[in-house]
Amino acid sequence: MITAFIHKFSSPKSFVNLTEKIYPFLIIFGVSMLIFGWAWGLFFAPQDAVQGNSYRIIFLHVPSVIFAELIYFFMAVCALMHLVWRVKLAAYLIKSAAPIGAMITFIGLFSGSIWGIPTWGTWWQWDARITSTLILFIMYLGILTLHGSFSNLEKADRLMSILVIIGVINIPIIKKSVDWWSTLHQPASISVSGSSSIDPSMLYPLFISVIGLGFTLIALGILTSRSYIFTREKNKRWVLEHV
Amino acid sequence: MLRLIKAESFKLSKKLKSWLGPLLIMVLVLIAFPLSIDISQYDLDKFYFSIIVVSLLMTAFVATEGMFEEDFEDGSLEQEFLIEKDFYKVVFSKILVYVAFIGIPIAFIGALFSFANGVAIVSFAKILLLLSLSNLLLFNLFAFGNALSINKGAMLGVLTALPLALPVIILLGRAIRSIQFDEGFTAIIALMTGIGLIISAIMPIIISAVLKTHID
Amino acid sequence: MFNLAFDNFNDILYMQGHGIYVWSVYLIGILMIATSFLIANKRIKAIQKKIKISNAPS
Amino acid sequence: MKLFSAKNITYSINENKLFHNLSFSVNASECLHIKGGNGSGKSTLLRIILGMTSPSKGLVESCNQDLDISYLGHKNAIKNYLTPRENLDLIFNNIELKNAFEWVQKFGLSHVQDELTANLSFGQQKKLALIRVLAKSSELIVLDEPFVGLDHAAADQLNNFLNTKLLQGVGLILTSHINPMIDCKVLELGRNNAEIN
């Protein structure tokens, strides 16, 4: 029953048809929210008492890091769907989401490093959050490389799904263990985003940019997955009719 | 199961470079690292354990390289599939044999060298136990990486399995500190034994699924 | 809430010495996201063209 | 007695169909010869029968859950850093081992049985690989191009052996581009269609 239901609503054809309809709304809403949030954050939000103006990187950095992890989580759900119910679309989505995840993780790492220079005086710290984000980045690359190394694409889909699931267990473990490790020699001296104590005038634009980046990334995901679905199913009749 | 363990040990004993190579690398790294630091300036026993961790990682990688590759290439895996219908026993006994024949000797060498570098004699057994357990974990994880890329050699496997080894390294570092300061060692060893048991039970299931996908 | 935090355009660029960090991060971030949109669009065009050519009545 | 049956098997790689809606069955004492050009999917079909590859559509049913199968594919499952004797030791238990060494003599491998397999000729290695199938008692024998690399005498021996096995009630499936001296059903794989004669 469940299997039949899932397969009916997860055909690549209906996915492409649906996403094509909602794409314009997503991209317009996402980009305008992003512009609004960033403009607010960059020009109108007050200066931070401690960090000065450098904290304005937060409006790009925090959304990136959030989606770096959310995208991986999304991929893990897809991987489960692919392995348990053999949903082809799920594998296509993993493959198209991975480069976006890698890109946004890179932006998160990069913005964090640049932010670190004026704030901590160093661009790198071995604390739990940064280390696990770096590992996340490496895992995205590993997933992409693994998928690229097979000529039989169905095999590649399955192995990639297994790796994604192993990775989703690994990320929190690394985070916890680094935390545990670093509390041994020094208490965590730097907290990257003290989100609980943040002022509302900074929180609103941050919230808006998270939503904006989220919708923009969904739109991007729709584009990449569409091109990938066409590539994989180029011999199917519905693709011919669609193009 | 006994048949598989016997066959694997026989095969490994005939492949000189597969078991002697990692041992030699372990010895070489342990000799070479102290030479590359100015001993008079630094306190060697402070650095020594990080050297052991690095060489453990390297040797575990070298030792597991091509673990399943040969059996995949020459078709032995297909034959095992026809007999067992599953790879769990094959994988389990292979990892067991590799840990017994390569992992534990490496741990012994590591413990011996740290003993030679001024660690108290009571710690020798502790370090041996600790390194053997870490090798059990590392071999399981790298075996997974190797299984993923049996069609393309080991490099890809390293890339995908190295992040998995990170918690093990952190745990190892923590345990070594506990030996140095002589506190909380039993708790950490108990934790590592628990993780080791769980991993060696679960990893073969995952690896077996990977291998099944490969012969498909 | 919507009072400009800066006095003039130069202040916005300079941000009391932090401008170089802030603006370079945003510039590179925006460039990367925009480029991925362009690449995705280009790929879709390419694959559509390829499918059309390979299935054109000959 | 039916050993196994395949129903409506379709297999496709990367959305390209290799074969479509194949149905056949093999009984005890029956031989199935799978023919077809290069890349027509002969080996893949064998692997589907063995349960290694899962078909895109369709069903393979063996009538006995643990059907004893001997298989020899393109990969000969021989360790070339071991001698033939050690290889056989690795594969067989004590009872089968005696049988295996009889075949070593029949194939004239006695004088090389303690040399490294890597130094043996292609034909000798092929014979060694065949012993895996010959010395084992099984209900179904599956062979992928068994005659490639064999000399006349060995090919005759193999034909004789397979014929006696068929009489004993063993099922046989093989692919070969030369016709074996065995009475077989023929399954011809072609482009998107297949016929059984």
C-alpha cells in the first residue's frame, strides 16, 4: 500500500511538472526575501557592541551553515526512501542536492573563516562546529566522487545512498566527540552564534535571510534536479514530449 | 565460519606484502618521526602519542587496502555468494583475521615503542589493549571504505572512510591522556570495547550490502 | 528600527575597517550562488537540445 | 522435475533494454544453451539465473530453496599467488578433494600442481578453474563459455563429463559460441527479442 502510494507520487514526471509550476514563485519570493533581509542586516541593523561591524557576516554565514546541515539531512531521508522503497527520484534528488550542499557548506566555512580574522585574530579554530562542518564538506565531495566512479548508474545510486546514511550518523558523533575532547583542555571560549542572547533588531533580518536563502536554494535544487532527471531519463517518452 | 577463517588466514599468510608491509611501515614511521623533531628541544614523550596515532592511521589504511579488491577481481566473491547467499560471514571473518594477524601485531609494536620512550611498564598492557581496540575500529571503518570502491582502487575509499575514523582518533587521544594522568582509563576502555563490539557486529552487515551491490 | 546604521556611503563601504571582510564574503557568496543558477540553466538547455537532436525525425 | 523457472524477465542498464520478457525453465537432466552475439546479455542472463543480478522486471524462481549450484564465469576465482594444489585445498573439503585430484591427473596438470598458478598457461588455468565445477556434486551446473581456451582432448572430456552428469539428473545451463556435443535446448538472444527452439 505505502509502496504503491509513494511510487505514484514520486515519479520523475510528476515531480518535474509540479516543480516547473512552482519554480517562478519560489525564486521570486526567495530572492526578494534575501535582498530584504540582507539590506536590513547590512545597512539598518545596529552595530554589535563587541564585534563592531564584522558581525554583519552573520546574515550570510548562519543561513549557510543551517542549510549545509539541512541539505544533508534531506539527502539522508532521500537515501532511506531509495534503499527501502527503491524510489528512483530519491536518488536523483540526492545527486542533485549534493553539489548545492557542498557549495553552501563551502560558503559557510569561508564566511566563518573571514569573520574569524577580525574577531578572533585567526581564521581557523579546532572547535566542534567548525570541525564537523569541514567534515561535512569532505563528505559531500566524497559522495559526489563515489557516484561519479561508476558506469552502472543504478549501482552508483545505491552505494551513494548507503554512504549518505552512514554519514548522517557520523556527523553528530563527530560534533559530540570534538566537544567532549576540547572541553578537556579549555572551556569553549568562542561561541559562533549566541543566538539566544541576540538582539531582536539583529534577529529579524537574520530570520528573514534564513527564509530567503532557503527558498532560493530550493529553487536552485529544482533547476539542478530537472537537468539531472532529463539526463538520466533521456530515453523515456515523457521527456521527449516534455522537451 | 571456521572454514572461512581458515581460508582467509591461509590466503593472508601467503601474501607476504599484505601483512609484512603494514608492520614495516609502522616501525619505519615510529623510527622516522623522532628523528625529524629536534629531540633536545622538545619533550619527546609529550609528542610520542600523536606519532603513534598518525602511524596507526597510516598502517590501518595500508593494511586494509585491497581487502576485498582481489576477491572481487578474480571472482571469489561470486563463488562465496553462491555458497553463503550473503557476505556477512565472509566479511566478518576477513576483518577478524586481518585484525588478529596485522592489527594486534601493529598495536604490539606501538606499545613496545612507547615503552621504549619512557612510559611506565604498567602502562604497556594498557597501551596494547587500547591500540588493539582502536585497530579493530579502524579496520572495520576502512574495510567499509574499501568495499565502496572495489572497482576503483583504494584512494576513493580513503576519502569516504576518513571522516568516519575521526571519532576514533579523538577517542584514542582522550584515552592516551587518561593513561598519562592516570585517571578514568577503565571507563574509556569500557566505552571503546562497547563501540568495538557494536561496530564489528553492524559493519559487516553494511559492507555485505555494499558488496552485494557491487557483484550485481 | 529602520534607521541607517551609517552616516554616508563611504562609511558603508569602510564599516570601520571591517568592510573588506564583510563585503568580500557577500561578494563571493552571491557570486557562487548566482553561478550555480547559471550553470544549472545552461545544463538544462544543453540536455534539451541534445534530446531534440537525437530524436529528430531523420 | 523442474529445477527453476524464469518468468517475463526484462533487464535494462541505464535505461537501455538488454532483453525483454524472457520466459524459460530448466528441468533435471535438461540442458539449456544460451546463444547470442557479443553484448547480447548472455552473461548477465546467467547471473540473473544465479540470483546475483536482480532483473529489472520479472521473477526467477528456483523450486528448491537451497539448490546446489556450481558456477564458472568469466572470472575464474583462482588465486594466482597460490599453487594449484593450495587452490584446490582452499575450495574443497576432504571428500571432494580426492575427486578433484583425479581431474588434475585427467587434465594432465600433475606435473605443475606445485608451481605458482601465475606461471601456468591460460589453458592450464582454465582447466584448474573447471575442476571447481567438475569435482563438486551439484544439482545445477552453470557455465559461461566453458570451451574457450581448452584443447581438443580436454573439450572432449568436458563434453563427456557433462553428458554423464545430464544422465545422472543434473541440470545444465551454458553459454558458448561453438555448439557443444550435448543435446540442448537453445535460447537465442538477439536485439530485444529472443526465441526458444
